[in-house]
Amino acid sequence: MPELRSAPAPVDPALRSPAIWSRNFRLYFTARSSGLLSDAMLPVAVSAGLIGAGHPLGSVGYAMAFLMAPFAGLVLLGGVLADRFTARRLMITADLVNLVTRILMAVLFFHGVQQLWQLYGLLALAGAAAAMFQPGAASTVPLVARDVQGANGVLRTSEALTTLLGPAVAGVLAGAAATGWVMVIAAVAYGLSAGCLLTLRLGTVPAPPPGDSLWRNLVVGWREFRSRSWMWGVIVIWMFYSVLCFGPLLPIAAGLIVPAHGSTAYGLLNGAFGAGTVAGGLIAIRVKPQRPLLGGALGMLAFPLYPLAIVLGLPVPLLALCFLVAGAGTTFWGVMWATNVQTQVPGEVLNRIHAYEVAGSVCMAPVGAALAGPAAAAFGPRAVLSAGALVGLLVVAALLLARPIRELRRIDGR
């Protein structure tokens, strides 16, 4: 298959030693961790700030919509711009835009949010900045670390930790002080991220041919994406998984666990899942199968434990164990997938292809979440979760039966 012979992005010779913790990777790790922590704090901080200021619950929903919609709509454009102007420039610009939006949000919350449209506009800018940043987050990894899988494992572990810590820190600060101070801390974190990215020393970064239009760049990216059967095959499978399993899971799980065990137990169970994602990232640093997508698919066998444990009505300790194992398997798959994308795709189109796979991966989850309520009302919540567990197993079967996915091998021993 032609796609298996695609060369990875070139790595600066200075990065040959060490394999992961080079100067460049330390800087990039700091930048990503700072940005991820800030991103994780935002939804909790905004929600607490609006409710605390006396705004209705509906305003929180609108705020999150204004944050997420620009990301979904602009991530493909972000991939094109990252290839045209280099990912680092676009990522630094996105960090600076986020810095400014957080400062302005801090001012709004310190003085009281009187006009909601002002907050909504700033959240839309933040969502657009995230869309500009995300494509480059993948293409930069092969440029800063020789051990791409190990680097992805470290970054996924950091992402899991920031996902656990960010909401907790935002909740404590917003409760003890003011949401404005959360925004100040977030602004400082984005400034740190931009500074670290600015000091990276990268080799020559591949770029599209000069003179091509944005539309031409987008079309070429689509052709490159479509030419890789292992990639679009996974995305198609994942769209069904998002609608039928992952999307409905979170709202229905909350609806069953909170009445049965309480909100504190639900929070602890989510913490167990988060701890599992940390474990999965650490495992992925060391375990390097020659067929990464095959190994990742086997890791995904753990995920159906999440809905099945709820359906079976297991006690909280066993629920926590199942959630932890499911989190580990999911993150192991995520590292295998990210490493394959970053090493199998040429650097000059990697940002655009990553944008396509991100858009395909996330676009159907909101649909699944929206259908959770009607499906639970029609068939019962436990039936929906049981169907989701079955779909999770069928997804693994589809990944294993698809020959381009199952037989895809590592490149350069990474």
C-alpha cells in the first residue's frame, strides 16, 4: 500500500540524544502542559462565575456552545494555515490570543458580567484560537523527540493529569476567591506556553508548494487523508463509536450513578477513570508493539467495562476498578493512534491531515450526547448502556478485521 511508504517529518540531528527529554521536548512539554491546564480550568471557571453572578443555567450552556462551535468549524482551516505559515507561528499566535482573551475575561468577572454577549464573544475567540493551535500540536511532536511514541505517552499522561487538576483548581479558586483570578492564572500559563514555543530550535519544517491557494491546500489535504485507508477506516469506525457508545455514555452514566451512589462517588469514579488514563499513558511509554493499531485496538477491549459495570450495578469499589482499567485502555489506544499519524504522514501535509482526523473524531460525539435522552426514554438507560458496550466490542472487532489497520507496522522503530 502506498501510504505505508510515506516518510515521517525530518528530525533535527540535535535531537538524536536523548530520545525523549531533549531541550526541545522539555520546552514543548512545558508549553503543552501549561496550555492544557488553562483549557481544563476554563469550563468550570466560567460556569461557576456565571452562576455565582446570578445568571441563569441556560447562560452556561450558551457559553459552552460559543466555546466549542468555533473549534469544530475552524479546525480544518487551522490545519491549512499551520502548513502554510508553520505550526509554531500559528501556535504562538493562538497562545497570545488566548492570553488576551483570558485577561479580558478576568476584567469582565472582576467587574461583574453585565453583558453576556461580551463573554460569549471572548469564548468564541478562545474556541477559534484552540482550532488554530490543535493541528500543530501533532506535527510538532516528531520535530522535538526521536522517540515519538514515548513522547506521546508523556504528553497523554500530562493531559490526563491536567484534566484532573484543572477543574479542581478552578473550582477551589472560583469558590474561595473570584473567577477573575482563575483567568489571570490562565493568562500567565498561556504566556509561559508562548514563550516556550518561541524558544524552540526546530530544523527545516516542510511546507506546501508556494503559490497554492487555501482551497488547493485543503483539497490536497483531503486527498492525502483519503489515500490512507488505515486512517479514514479508523475515523469512519470512530464516528459510529462516538454516536452509539461514547456520546451517550457520560450523560446516562451520571443519571444512573448519582441517584444510586451520590455525587461524591460519581466524582471519585471520574477520578478513577482519570487515574487510568495516567496509567495508560505511562504504559504506552514502554510498550511498543510492532503493529501499533493492532495493539491499541486490543487495549480498547477494556473500554466496555465502563458501561457494563454500571449496567450490572456493581458496588463503588468495583466500579472504580472497571473505570480505571477502561481509562488505561482508552489512553493506550490514543497514544498508538497519535504516534501512527505523526510517523506515517509526510510533514508537509501532517497539520492538514491531523485537522481532518480531529474533525472526524469529535464531530459525532455531540450527536450521541444529544440522542442520549430520547434513547434512554424510549429503551431505558441500562439498555442504551448495554448497547454501547456491545458497540464497543464491535468497534474493536472492526479494527481487527480491517487489514490495512491491523497490519500497519511501525516506522523507524518509533
